[in-house]
Amino acid sequence: MDGRVATAPVSLGAPPDPVDFEERRLIAAALRGDQRAFAALYRRHVGAIYALCLRLTGRRDRAEDAVQETFLAAWRALRTFQTRSRLRTWLHRIAVNVVLQAARPQAARLELNEGAVGPLPELSTPDSSPPIDVEAAIALLPDGARRVLVLVSLYGYTHEEAATVLGIAVGTSKTQLHRARALLSVRLGLEMP
Amino acid sequence: MKLDDKPRASLEDALARLPQEIVPTHDLWPRIEAALHDEMSARPPASRVVFGLVAGCLLGAVAMSVLWGVRAPGTSGLLARDAASVMAARSQLATTYRTRLPLLDAPTRVRVERALGVIQAAEQDLAQSRRAAPDSAVLSRLYASTTRQEFDLYDAIVRATEPFVRRTST
């Protein structure tokens, strides 16, 4: 019997993500008060956070304000950041809260106006008009319908999660999503002839 | 396919094609930086905060010593022994890792060394931050998970290059 030592084929699986560690360094530096490190974190995530805020608010000026508030809140609360979650996920949660807090004064009115399924607003476009951008069509949705669509259809929230975050009933969330999809389909010319 | 499946599918496609990120039309950082600057200048001086923290810790320590008297015996000895054994195990693993590294093919070795470099740089940075703020829970967690990643990397390489005995019938 011959025993020879050989080397097993190397399979490392997924290597550690260097981006993650670079982010840790930036977080550590920001915790020391280094604003340049925080600026670097901002640059990494501003695109995703701005997209979320723009879609939730439907307005560029409000989205910009929300982004500013989100990063200021993040700077203040960086010490409470739980490393179990990713920074982007954490920023995402802050952004949703910021947008909803800014809209809170209108919340009751929105719930009254949009909670029940009413007739769809006139959104259909004539066949001769140019195709409508999906982002623009989302921005034109009523606030309540847009928020549910953004959270559930774009960012993967369950209806239960969306209802909790938005402070509405689960049934309302479902109704709003149905309404948003119907409005979007009409707006984008996706309805069956 | 039901009649209303087609528009739903098309809508889902349209939504799925939306980008994850949208670049703002202008740079928002200057506004944020200005607001941060305003906040920082409105804060009490750091020396006063540090003095308050130190005073608070001292008060807490005095209160604890009055309430509990002498600390439970032997705890620090146990902790020190645990830490020493972890460090010894890690050091041994790191040594094995270094002897096994040449067994990897060149591109993998480069990838591994690059990843380890990033991890160790993060570790050093975090250690430096912890010296400045030893009570920071976030820094402690980040440091612990980073050292764990380093340990895991050594472990993965050592396991992947584990020699085995090939038996032949001749």
C-alpha cells in the first residue's frame, strides 16, 4: 500500500468582499469624526437612497431634502448602527422614516382620500402621445398608492411590513397596490385592448 | 394564460428594469456638509463631553464598589486565559496558513492575499479607532467581526489545502 500526500483541489467559495471591509474602515473613521470618510460613505450610497426617496416622494426637491435629512440622521446615529445589517439597508430604513415623517401632516388626509377604492383618476394617454417614462408614471401616482407600490413592488416589502411602516391596514396596502398597478398599466399603455 | 396576465407581466418587467440607483441632478453633499458643520459647531466642546463621561464612569465605579464590595474572584484570570488561548490558536492557524499559501494557484493566492490585506487594514483602522473610543459598542462589534473574518479566511485556506493520503493498490 502506497501512501502519498497530495493536495486537495482548492475551492474557497465566495471570497471576503473587499468593499465591505473598505466600508468598515470608512465607518470607523466617520465614528472618529472624519467627515471625509462620511462623505465617501455618502458617495457610495447616495444613488440608491436618492432613487428610493425620489420614488417615494415623486418630487425631486422633496427627494433631495429627504436625502439630506437621511444622511444627517445617519451621522447622528452612526454609533447605534448594528453591524449585523448592511449600511445600505440601515440607510434605507432611515430614508423611509424621513420621507414618511415629512409627509405625516398629510397622512390622515391621504388615508381618507385613498383608503377606499374609488374611481381611477384620468390617466389614460391618447395613442398618439409618446411613451411615458416608468419613473414619471410612478411619480404621478397618488401618494398612498405610490408608496405602497415602491415599497412592495420595487423594494420587496411584504404587505405587512409596508402597512406597519406606512401606518395603514394590510388590506389598505393591498388595495393601494392593486390601484397603483392598474393606474400604471393604463398610464404606460399596457392594458389589454 | 389568463387575460390579465399579460399586462401584469409587462408591468412587472417594466418595474424590474428600473435602476437601483439614480444620480441626483446636482451634488447634495455641500448642503449636507454645511449642515454637519452647523451641528458640530453647536455641540459642546469635546473636552467637556469627555470630562462628563469620565466623571460618570468614576461615579459609576464608586457606586459599584460600594454596592458590591470586592469583585467576584478569578473572573479576570479566566477571561485572560480564554483570550490567551484564542490568540494562541489564531497564531497557530496563521502560521499554518502561511505555510499552505504557496500551495494555491497563483490567481487564487493573489485574490486571497488581497482580501487578507483589506481585512488587516480594516482591523488596524478599527483598532486605532478603539484606542480613541474604547467604550464604543459599534467599534467593538466591527472589530470582533473583522478579526473573525480574518480567522475564517485562515481557516478556509488551511482546510482547502489540507493534505490527504491517496491510497493506490499498487
